[in-house]
Amino acid sequence: MRNILQADNLNIGKNVQIHPTAIIKGLSGNSKNISIGDNVFIGANVQIICDDFSIGDYSRIQHNTNIHGYKPCRIGHNAWIGQYTIIDSIGGCVIGDNCGVGAHSQLWSHIKYGDTLEGCNFSTEKKMIIGKDVWFAGHCIVSPIIAADKSMAMVGSVITKDMNFNEIYAGSPAKSISKKIGYQFTENTIEEKFQKMNQYLKEFEFQNGEKHNIKIVKRKNQIDFDDYYTYFEVDTRFYKKTSSDIEVEFMKFLLPEKAKFTPVNDSIQ
């Protein structure tokens, strides 16, 4: 692990799996700061060459992915980064909670190569900001844009402009097609979410066959803050983290497509 992780300040969570062929370090020696949340998976031949990098709980970085840059790269909870993805943080990069980046995608925060002495007009870096629940479905190429929460790009999209809340984009250059096909998310009521989460819990109980310390509530004011229980609050999508074995198993049961929750007061903005 020492050879894999080269950092002056290292914060690594519980139950983290890092393949022995992965490399996590700074651009020229040790990274200044590396923070890896609980239950994170980092696959074979992943290279994270970044001076300041963090990733949240239950996130997964699949094999042969490259993340690099001298400005901070922040990836939230429950992220799925598909194989052979490139994430560039030379201009800085923030990827919010619950985001998916499909295989072979490229997220770029800079454009540099041409000789500026000769008058090349293309030499810029700009922070990329990806909101929560954003999904790049695969083989997407993304410029340093702002992608609003719940926006989505279909397979093979080339995204050069900002993406609006909950709209779906496609093409090269990508344009919104939501008026034709709809939106990534249809809003459910709190009652609908509550009923569905309880159904998921019943399915989990059936598979698990044991007592548990999980409670589903609609709103924060319904939590009694008993330290024994893990509360899942469907209104805000927060949960009170206890890190119990059954909580971890239930989170893995929910991810990636049933439900995504983040710890109270610990989400990536």
C-alpha cells in the first residue's frame, strides 16, 4: 500500500479496495493531500496523478482510468467511474455526489499545446463543475463546463456547453433532446419514495434473513437519533452513518441503481 499511495497527508477510510497495480501520487513525487472514503474500490492500472485528490464513500473507479492535474480534484459519494476514463484536473474539477461517468469518457479542464509565441489562440484552463446525479452514459467527451444537477449526456456525446438541470443531451456538439424524449428524472413524492424504500428493505431482509438496525423515515424530524440505528431519510436522501456491517451491506444492495444516499452533513457540493 505504501508504494501505491504516495501522499504527505493521507486519509483513507474503512473497507477500501485498491488494486496492487494502481498508482496514486502527485505530479512530481508525493501528493499533498489524498482522501479516500469508506468502501471505495479502485481497480487495476488506475493512475491518480494529482496533488490534491478526494473521493467519497462507496465510489468505484474501474480499471485503466487516468485522473491527473495539479489543481484539486473532488469526487463525491457513490460515484461510478467507468474503465478507460480520463478525468483532467489541470483547471480543477468537482464531481458531485451520485454521478456516473461511463466507460471510455474524457472530462477535460484545459486545452494546451499550440505555440503561443507563434500566436496560437488555444491555451486555457477552466474549472469543471459537475453537479449531483449527473450521468455521462459512456464514450462522452466533455469540455470544462458546468453540468447542473441531474443532467445527462447520451453515449458518444461531445459536450461543449453547460448542461441544464435534469435535461438530456446527445450529439456532437451535444444539444438538449429532452423536449423529444423527456428527462432523466421524474419527480416522486415523499410518500412514493418512502413506500419504495420500505419495499427495498423488505427485499434486503428476505435475502439477508437476519435482524438489522435500519429504519426508513420520511423527514429529519422523524429521527430519534438512537445511535443503534441507521436512519435513511427519503426527503433529503441523507442517512445517519453508523458503519455497521448490516448498513454497509444494505448500501451495497441499494447501489448503483436502486437508491443513492449520502451521509448527513458530508455531501460534495
